[in-house]
Amino acid sequence: NLSCGGFYLSSGYTSIGNQRFVFNWNKEKFPDPEKFISDFSDKGIKVIPNIKPAFLENHPLYNEIAKKGLFVKNPDGTPFVTEFWDGLGSYIDFTNPEAFDFWKNKVKEALLDFGITATWNDNNEFDIKDCDALAAGFNGTAVKASHIRPVLTYLMAASSYKAQIEKNPALRPFLSTRSGGIGIRRFAQTWSGDNRTSFSDLRYCHNIGLTLSLSGMYFYGHDLGGFSGGMPSRELLLRWIQHGIFEPRLTIHSWNSDGSATMPWSYPDIIGSVQSLFAQRKSLLPYLYNCAFDSVENEMPINAPVFLYYDDENLFSHTDSMMLGRDIFVAFAFDEGVNKVPAYLPEGDDWYLGDALYSGGQTVNLEIKPTDEMPYFIRSGSVIPTDEAQYGFSSGDDLVFTVYPLKEGTFESTFFTDDGTTFDYLKNKCVHLKFKASCDESSICVEYENSGNVVMNPHIRLCTGEKRKLYIKEIHK
């Protein structure tokens, strides 16, 4: 079986006829929204509903909102109307405090009160090109809406965020947004938008993601398989998943031209490969979570181009690769029918691949079949946390720390984890390990200390192929 942590609920749940009406529940599709949400929640799946900041003119709430003056306006005070999806509509003016609160309350009433704890803030580019359209501004002076589109996007996410905080003050809010300036990272993750089903778009999205990371937008992903176009081939779908398992957001989402939907099980004959890749993702989650903490605390990207860490000009021509955190190097196959990939290892570190240890500054030719798990290199002088529990929908976890030692010398490594949902880590209710390792020709000595208040007795082991003796010592606070 396949595990699932979240379900993005596209805007079809709001439909009346062929149109989408934000905050409306289509009771033919969802006769009991609360039960629908609870059924998912009982299985550990978070529902992330799509919400859009524009109301069509025939929306049941349109006249009420217009009467209150909550839309972006024309100079004469009437709602500014523009094309939006399947009709004409008006954007909420989030610079108007009353509109900000209206949205916040609607998020709570229509979604959060049913048990939802997340929002997908979509189609929020505020595509307002008319130079006469006005927003309320912040000091009573109207401002051209076309000049502050990123501000409107930011405030939409801020209003959704505030709704979630007010409804569930003990829970860390989860939001996704399609648009926004860099400040949006305070509230939400993002993705690369409506990509296409092609190998060229796979490589293009790889570069988009690394650019986002260099810009400080660390929590991102792509619609794996491609959003628009035909159903991806078996090879292309697997290549997208192989890439996605190393990124913060792993989501398959599509609007296929033939009316089909891309699913992990779209091709039953490759479901075993999909399951293996998802299992590989699960094994990496402790490391990914630690990278996420490091990105927030120390501004270290979760994904980054390799040249961010190495002054090696050869890396400028080897761009089909990336770093996951500081210690994992991955090279990808992006071309149709190509299974052999030259992986240039950055000079300055040694790199483990299974039992083998490679010196940096050389090219290693990898065979990466679409149906196989992904090979990846681990930097010598690191401790990598993995989940070694059997993969499955309701499986538990088995945290193991693997030491990848230096040939000789000392190094340090850190690890963070907590309950994953609350703010209790701010009270030090967490695990925060610091490892110190000394390596010589006969032994590896690892000391560890936990500065968090949650007790952990870490399972520490040496990487396969390492013959030296491992000594472990706990340092007490």
C-alpha cells in the first residue's frame, strides 16, 4: 500500500454547475463535509482545500461583499470586475481591514469549523492590469491595485494564517500559496505552478526549485508528473517522483488534456517502483525535517545547487544535481531514454555511495533506471538520520543514526525533531542532539548530547563497509 500525509482538495468542491465559488460546498459531491474531513483525519491525512481571492459576479455572496465595499474598486467606487476562471468577478481588497477580517472569518466558518487545519491559497497573483483599479491602502489614501499586487497576495495569506491561528492556537499552521514575494515565506510554502508534462519541464522545474531556494523560499515543490498536457508516460512519471522525493513538497497534481488524473497508481505495472520510491522518501523524512529546522534557524536551504557550498568551477557545467541539506548529494536523470548519468562530485570532500567511498573532484557514472530507487551520495563527516521502519500506510517509525566518518579527523553534526504539530518546541519540548566524532585509522568515537527536554536514546551505527570500531558515549547536561 501507499502512505499519504495530505490531500490537496482542488476547487471542484466549490462548484455550482461548471463554475467555482470560493467558500461554497457542493453538497452533491460532498453531502456531509464534516464527515468527509473527519474520515480523512481519522486516517492521519490532512485535507488542504483550495481557496481563491476572487468572487464571480453570480457568487451567492457577491452582492453582500459589494455592498460592504470589500472589493478592489473602480474610481467611482463600484467593484472592479475582471475575467477570472469561468466568468467575470472581483478581487477582495485585503488592504481594507474589514475585507481582511471578512476573509479570515469565512476561512473559519466554511473550512476550519469542519475540522480542516490547512489552506491552499491559489490563483492569488491578483492579475489586475487596469491602472485605474484602486485598493483602499493603509492610511485612508487609495492606491493603484496594479502597483501592490504582491502586497495583496501577502495579505491574503496573512488573513488565512490568522484564521488558522485563531481557530487552532496550539497548532502550527500549514498554508500553501501559488504566488507571493519573498515575505510570503513567513506564512506559506509554494510550488512551481502549472508546469507541463514533458522531460524539458522536469529539468526546468529542477532549476526553478534551486532558484527559489537561493532566493530564500526553501519550502517548495512541483506538480509531479506535470500539471497540464497528456498523461505522463511511465518513464516520465517515475522520473518526476525520483526528483520529488528529495524536495520539501511531494505532490502529484494534474489537469490532463484527456480528462484523466495522474495518480501514483496510474500504471499498475509500475506500482511496485512507485511504492519503493515513496518508501525511500519516508526513510529520508527525519533528515528532511532536520533540514527544515536548519533552514528556519540558520537560513540554510533545504535544496541548493552544489556550487553554493563548493568553490569548484566544474560544478557550473554539472547542473542536473543538487544538495539536500549539507550532507546529501543527488544527481538526476532528466532526458528521455537516458539511464546513465555523469555525477561530478565536488572537490573538497569524500563521498559515500553504499559500500564505496569516492574522493571529490571526479566524475562517477551512475546508472539510474526509472524503475529503481534513487542512488545518492553522503558526505564523509556526517551523521544521517533515517526512518528504518517498514513502509506502509499506517506504519510506525524506527529512527536510526548512521555515521559516515572521515578517514581521519573530527567533525560535528546536529539533529532536531519534535512532535511536528505544536509550538511546544519553543518550550524546549524537543530532541536536539549534537554529535562530536573523532576518527583515526582504527576507531570512530562518537559523543552525543541532547539539549532538548524530550529523552532519546539514539540508535547509532556505522555505515556499511566501514571496518573500524565504533565507540559511543553520551554527554549528560
